[in-house]
Amino acid sequence: MKNRNIVYSTDQGRLCPNCESPISDCQCKNEQIVGDGKVLISLETKGRKGKGVTVIKGLPMTNEDLKVFGKKLKTQCGTGGAVKDGQIEVQGDSRQKIKELLEKAGFSSKFSGR
């Protein structure tokens, strides 16, 4: 049985969460993982008429998993949002709450930007 908790190995690099093979040798290529595993949380206001949007980038999930997880985050924050281009957008400044929710889900994350 493989170790389900390993995410990174120094001799192999980043591992696929599904088949636990190195990303370069992933056996489940039919499900493309969008993120690189470096989860960044930022607040963007540019091009949104001054309205703030919390953006989560780098989640190592497939597009379908990203949509489901994005819906869960939006529900728990009590706001709307979208999943676009491999990132989750949640309306408003919910950075701290999202960081806590990501940690509960087992993802380590960092704030980026201001």
C-alpha cells in the first residue's frame, strides 16, 4: 500500500495525488492537474471597478475537482465567485477565512500581493 500522505519527495519531485507517481510519469494523464501545488491567496481589484476579489491559485486539482472545491469555499464564505483559468475567485476580501479553510482541507498556502 502506498503512503497517501506524501505530496513531495526529494528524489522524485512533486507527486500526483491520484496515482502517487512523479508528475512527469503520471499514470492518470487523462485527468490533467491544473495547479502546481504552491497555493497562493491574493486580493485583486484591478479591472473590477474597485471591488475586491480573493483569488486562489495553484491548487493541485483537476478542473472538475476545482469546481467542486470552489463551490464549497464560496458557500462557506457566504459569497459568490467563479472558477476560471485554473483559479478560484471568491467575491470580497475573504483571505484569512479561505486560508483557514484550506488548512482544514490539508493544503498549505501563502498570502501574495499586499
